[in-house]
Amino acid sequence: MITFDGISREVCTARRIRTNTPLQALATLNDSAYIDMARHFAHRMQTESGGDLQQQIKEGYQLATCHAIDEKSLMALMKLYNAALGQFKNNADKTCEILGGMSSDNKAETAAMTVVANAILNLDEVLTKN
């Protein structure tokens, strides 16, 4: 719990404070369990929202945070998607690595959406519900 600035559970608190520790981001962005969650979340974002990239990101953000995304955050996630897509299109091994192995379904678009889903799942408002 210290990684997430949580209390040691020796005392009770009414609510958990927001954290600014870099250890939380390190854990959530790199842990294999979070990557697996992001992979499945990205697949859900793609299948439930059709082919429109903006709609996929909006839907994923809505599902994770229970409120609509603002324009600034949408543009930041679109920029992240495009940067990741550029890297994955040029490197099939990297695409397979983030998508969990070799498969005929491995697409650079899904790998890039996995990066976006991981970023959404890393948001403080997703990790701590107040």
C-alpha cells in the first residue's frame, strides 16, 4: 500500500488522499496485470465503439471515469495513440509483445489502443474513487 500512498491499516480513515507518488505510475504502467487489463479494455473500446478513433477513446474514458472526456484530454490521448501507432506499425515484435504474443489478430491499431487504455487506467480518478 505504500507504493500507492495508502495507510498502513493500523488506523482507519474515512477516505484515501490523492497521491502524487511516481511509484504508483510506475506500478500501473508497467505491471503485467495492468497491461493485461489494458489489453482487454482496449479490445472492449474497439468492439463497442465502432471504427471511429475519437468515439473509442471517448467511450473508454466514460467507462473508466463515469464522466465525459474534455477536449484537452481527448486531444492528449489522440496524440498518444498516434505516437504509439507510428511505433507499432514499424515494429511487429513490439506489437506482439504488448498484445501478449504472436497471433493473426495482432494489429498496430490494437497495440496503440492498449497504450491509450493503459494511460486511462492509470488516471488518479480511476485508481481512487472519492
